Amino acid sequence: MKTKKIVSALLAGAMCLVGAAGCAPTQTSGGTAPVGIVTESEEHMTTKGLHEINVGETDIDFIVNGKTDYTVITPEQTDSFLNEAASLLVRHVSAATGAALAQQSDADAVWSQDRQWIVLGSEKLFAAAGLSMPEQDVGTTGYYIVTAGSSVFVMSKGTHGVQNGALEFLRHTIGYEMYADDTVVYTVTENDSIKLPDFDIVDRPDFTYYLTSNRMSADAVVGMRYTSDVYIPIKGTVWHNSFCYLNPADYPDHPEWFAQDTKSQLCYTARGVPEYYEAMIDELMKTMIPAVEARPDLENVTITIEDNTDACRCDACTAEYEKYGTDSAAVVKFCNTVAERLNEYLAEKAEAEGTAPREVNVLFFAYRKMFTPPVKEVNGTFQPVDESVVCNEHVGVYIAPIDAAYNASFYDPVNQTTADVIEGWGACSEMLHMWLYETNYSYYLYPLNSYDTMIETYRFCKENNAILMFPEGQYNQGNVTAFGKLKEYFNYKALWNVNSNYAEIVDDFFANYFREAAEPMRRYFDELQTQLKYIETNYPEVGGGIYDDIAQARFWPKRMLEQWLGYMDEAYAAIEPYRATDPTLYETLREHITIETIFPRFALVTLHTGSYSQETLKSMRDAFRADCTALSITMYSETVSLDTIFNSWE
């Protein structure tokens, strides 16, 4: 049985620090599912995914005694994704086995069956090997991996997909897995000899794009296959950017382009006057086209409403509202026109220049007054009110269900309103982008009980045409307590394949992220979930909302908090041997545990101050403050820093 190796430092460039090889991580207690896990019903498993993973065996040597004859081949013209893909292969193979992969471009490369190559995105060599892409569409972030002769090809429609495919290659050769930006595990050691697998993989993520929930290092974004960049900025802005195109201050002679009386939003009908409307579109394109041309690497641009609850109430907009029952109908029609105009321009330019045609999607916010879709219910299903409010193939909807209950899935009746909105928009567009939430924005250091509900929510969104997922967390926090790291790893797995098993993901995370400390940390996690469900059952005011008042002493008894910290003392004791044998690994695991002490310690020193002497309370608070500083935990809530709290203690 192969043991696991853990890399206990950020992988920077080609350098990494390797922890004690040959010491298998501790397994969780019985491998049981967390308390209160949502039933993963077979009826909610999606059939829309593409995950054809066929990996067999060959007799071809890939690595023998820490050496390899293989070379990584990239196209002569590369980009950042292809360069990073090659770098991933070189540095992880070296970290796991000591073998050094060579690198070269395909400029002078001549294909033959006996070449020992890992080919990344070279169309020239792919064709020379007599290969072609599969019938299934892998998109720009999925990949095709196939063995040909003694070589392996990693191909995609986009170079980001090639980068993702390089990580899949590592998974099947050296057992690569990243659990956090400081925790990479391999299932091979430097003494292992590895045969080249026989690959035939056609795989794409269930969401074409998925974004990081919390602030993560560049290494983690790449290593956990997150998307780093999706939207073309308009004057540096992608959210609430409608006035970046047309600002009322810049167009005093065109009041018809802005909301009547308030000028706080665009008037998406231009008062219903065709010549006003055409002039408005023409002016908007003067800003959109240069922005799109400046970012040829991206395929999405946004026109998103201003961040207020207003909408135009001119006669034309009011008529649209009364006809469709929502202000969003006018926005759909407007964006359809913009997308048609933009893609016509791009097609004409490509034809004139003899270049490959480029297509760009236009996204708008389903938010505030624009949240409700222009649909009607017919025999229990939603349908567009008419064809004019169906988004064309290049128009998508960005939905932000800010009022949902995140302690329940979107299949749960408590989220029926949210589900109806998503299903409605899914009937109007095949391109839904989802902005969900996974933290309490009033109380960053407290848990939001979305751990076991999001798997079903992701399945719901996938079934309703979602192609992007952004489960927003603590974007302005250096580290996240209350098992934020678990959520990051869970998202990495579940957003690639929503049919993943939640319990298996959690078991795997605890075994590798906490190693010998897994059992007491898992005990704490299970009891934390149990307490959260108790609170939600007995106190209806706490129901999975992202602003719930969760910081109350009655919810968090002192004895319970101290018991949980006792479990973490057990966790520290379990990793103590590494202090002498592997100090780097020890510090990594110690930090993992300390991050999870932050919530119960904060609850004790803020909710139970009367239980301690002034001297003891000061000592506890000083230690807490020091750990927060060391861990870059700086925010109490989305808008209040911990320094504000610390200053109140003085």
C-alpha cells in the first residue's frame, strides 16, 4: 500500500518543502458522515455532466528510480495558462519523485510513436499523431487526455482547459491532490517506479467557471482549478457598471437614456422612442468594443445595474413592467440588442482580418428590481411570457439570491421563492451565472451552517442551466475560521462534479488537512454542526441567513466552547511528534488547528466575559489578538475590522 507525502509549504516557482514521507495520515473516526447530512437523493443527481474518466495501464516506464526520459512539449506560441501547465508538471513530479522533466516547444518537434512526450495544447503535434478532439464538447475549461504511442496529449478548446488537464494528468500518475494552499499530497514516494497510464479522458467542469469564495493564494487558485478571471472590465469595473458605459453626468443632453426623475439607473427602453434607443446603443458600444478588444483572452462582458433599489418609471418602462410583471424584461431586450451588435462587429472584423471568429457573451444582474424573471407558469413549469424576453445565445443572467436560507438547499421548501426565480431564469437563458453566499457578513468569526446543504444547491443550479458559480465568502479576510478551508476544498471538488459525495469529500479533507489530528478535529466539527441545527430548530430567527444574529451567549454555552477547545488540545498533542521530526510540517498542522480555535475563543472572550477575572480575560484576549495577527484574520464583519473590537477591549 502506498503511503502519502504532504507538501507543507506554499509551492512557489520550482521550490517546495516536503514533509515526512512514509507516514500515512490518520483516518477519521469510522469514516462516518457529519451529523445532520442532507440526504443526497438520487433524483437530484444530474445527468448533464461530462466526466468520462477512462484510465488503464501500460508497460511504458514514466519514472524509474527518480529519473525520467519524458519531455513536456508546449506550442511555440504559448500563454500564461500553457506556461503554468508545464510548470505544474515539472515541479510536482519533481516534488513527489525527484524526477526532472525536460521542456521544449513544438517548433522543431517531429512526431513519432516512440516519442516520450507530454504534449500540452499543440495542435500541430496532435494532428501529426492522427488524433482529433472527441465529439463531446469539453469547452474552454475542460480537457481531452489521450495516450498515443509512448506519449500523452492534453488538449482543450482553451488553454485554461489544458492547465486543468495537466492537474488531471498529475492525479493519475503521482496521486496529486491539493487540500489547501499549504497542503499538497502525493500517493507516490521517491523510491517508486511509475508506468505511464493509458489515458482516454473526456472531462469538463459542471460549471464552466467557478470562482474562489475566500481570498486564496495564486497557487491555490491554480492547484484547485478555480477560475481567476472571467469578466472583461469596463473602465476597471465589472459590477454595477452601467454608468461606466453611460453616466448621466456625461450626457446632460440625453435625459432619455436614464431613469425618469431619479437618473439612478439606465432607462432600458430609452423612453420607447426607436431613434433614442439606437443612439443609446451606439454610444454604449463606443465603450464596450474597445474594452472587449483589449481583453482577447476573456469571453464575457457585463452590463450590471447600479447598486440601488430603483428602476425607471417612464411610460415605456411602466408599460413593459405591466406587461411582463417585472422590470427585468426591458433589460433582457436591451442586452439582446447589445449582444447582437457586439458579435456582429466581432464576426465582421474576423472576416476582414482573416482570423478565427470570436464570440463574447453579455451578462446582466438579476438583482433588486431586476431579480424576478419575465415568465409565466404553465402546467407546473415556467415559460417565458413571450419570445422577446428569451435571452439570445450570447446573453446570460447573473443571479444573486441574497435572501435565501443557506442552511437549506434550494430544493428545500424554505427556499421556494429562490428556486422559482432560478427556474424561471433557466427557462429564459441557457447561461446562468450564480452568485451565492457561504458566510455570515455580520459575524465573520461565527459559522454559517451551509456545510452539508450546498451540494444539493449546486445540483439544483446545474439542472437549471448555471454555467458559473461564485459562492462568495470572506473575500477581504486573510484566513477564515469555522472550517472555511473545508468549504474551499469542498467547492473545488463539488463545483467540478456536482455528483460528488459530500461525506467522502469531508472524510478526505480531515484525513489529509489535519493528519494525526483528524479525529478530535472531526469530533469538534460534528458537534458544531449539531449545535447549529439545534439553534436553527429552536430559534427561528436564525435560519441560514447571511446577516442572522448568531453571536448570542444563549446559543454558545461556555462549557461547550471550552469542551471544543479541549478537543483542539488533543489535536495539538496528536501532532507533537512532528515538532522534532518535521518542524515545517508541524507548523503547518499547528496553524490548521489554531485557525479553528479562533471561533470558540472569540465567543468565550466576548459572550462570557463575566466568567473570568479581569487578569484572565486580558490574557485570553491578548493571546487571541496575537493569533489573529499571525494568521491575518483582520475582519470582524464585512465592514468592521477586528481592530475596532480590540480597541474596545482596552
